Amino acid sequence: MMASFILVTVFLFNQGDFPICQAGDVQATPEVVFADSLFYVFWTDFRYSSVDTYSVYVARIALDGTVLDPDGREIFANKAETRPAAAFDGTNLLVALQDSC
């Protein structure tokens, strides 16, 4: 697989693109949600995957554009879940995944 990177264009800060994850292999299907003064970026990550398994990662981004979790933190490992979707209701952060079984 070709390498790809999760990039975010931040118009609010007028800083242009900046990398969130520069790990090897492919990162795909990013989802962004704002909660408790942070941006959370979730994505499907293939860096340690086999044909049938991949992981879901998250990175927190501060209001000033600082990436608090460079290359992300693995939150679902070696599973077949993909396409994270997230929502925040002011108290709870919910992340839903597609099960690819």
C-alpha cells in the first residue's frame, strides 16, 4: 500500500496544512469532532495491519493547532472496524465504527 498522511487544513488559525499522523502505510477515513476545547481526529490506520485487520486511532489537537498526540493513539486494535464517526453532546463523546465482518 502507498503511504498517506492525515492532514488538516486549519482555516481558523490561518496556518495552512499540518500533519497529524506521519506513520507508515495508510491512514484513511478521518473524522473530526470538537469537544471540551479540543479537536479530536479519529481515523482508520493500517500501520500494523494484516489483510483483514486494522486499527482505529485518535489524536487530540489544541485550539492553537498543537498536535497533542503526534501519530495518534490506538483506541481499537487489530479489529475489522473502520470509518469512525464521532459526536459530542456537551458531556459525552460518542464514537461509532463500522464492523467489517
